[in-house]
Amino acid sequence: MSFRYRCSWPRGRFFHKRVYGLARCAGLGQTRLMSDIMIRPARADDAAAFEAVVRAAYGPWIGRLEGLPDVSAGIAGEIADHHVWLASTGEADTIVGGIVLHVSAEEARIANLAVHPDCGGRGIGRALMGVALAAAHRAGHRRIALATHRDMTPTLRFYRNDGWEEVGREGVRIFMEKPLE
């Protein structure tokens, strides 16, 4: 059962965000107005669809970047063991993005954030990030962490514009943190 409402910050288990703009959405094969994005917890049967989104999102980087792991491996396990939210469109429930949050007593960490490239630039990544940040805050954490690849400059720009600060480097990985308020 899902419940939708409009707000600028997630306040409950489900988060509804109106997104306006033209986008070619995953699996739809046509350009249409994206006016209804639902963010919901992932279910076990969403694994294959989320894997496809992750492969599409990282597609331009796969095979080109030194040290990039298989980012779509283990999605079913992530859904079973961690907090995973998905962004989907309309009544067809087409998955267009998702975020994986690892929460332990010691830290909260974004393990993966992916939005299908046909749906980028519409606020889906920020909406997913907002849900994960709120969950980490509710879990009692004051900071959240992530790691990204040094050569993924659009990704780095996204994080820096969202208030993330670089806190270290190791090889090709850049470690970032953001305070939770």
C-alpha cells in the first residue's frame, strides 16, 4: 500500500514529488512529461529492474574507468539487507532510479545512487538523496558518508553542489561526507 503527498522534504515512509520537464524515461521509449514520480522502498522483485537502471546509469563509465567495481552486482542482496528506495514513474511503476543506504551503529553511508540517464536532470537524484539523508538522520547519525570515482566529474559536481565535502582520497576513490541537520 502506498500513500502520496507533496512536500519538499520526506516526512514519512513514502515520498511523492512532482517533477516537471521533458524526459525520455526508461522502458517507455517515448518522450513524455514526467509529472508523477513516486519514491518507495524497494521490494525483492525490484532487483532486476534496479540492476538495469544501475547498468544504464554507469554505462558510459563501465570499461573506461580504472578501478570501477561491478556496480550492479549484488543488488538483490542490498535490497534484502539494507535500506533501498526506488523512484518510479506513473501507474506502470517503471523504475527510473534508486539509492542504497547502509546504516550501522557507527555510520550511515550511501552505497549507490543511480538515475537512468534518460531521466537525469529532473530532480530524481536529489529526491532520492533527501529520503536517504532523512533516514540516516532519524537513525541518529549527524554525518553521512559516500565514496565515488575521481574521474566521474558530473557525479562529483552533483555531490559538491549538494553540500558534500571531500574528506579523503585513496587510489581512484574520493571519500565525501555531509553533515545532517
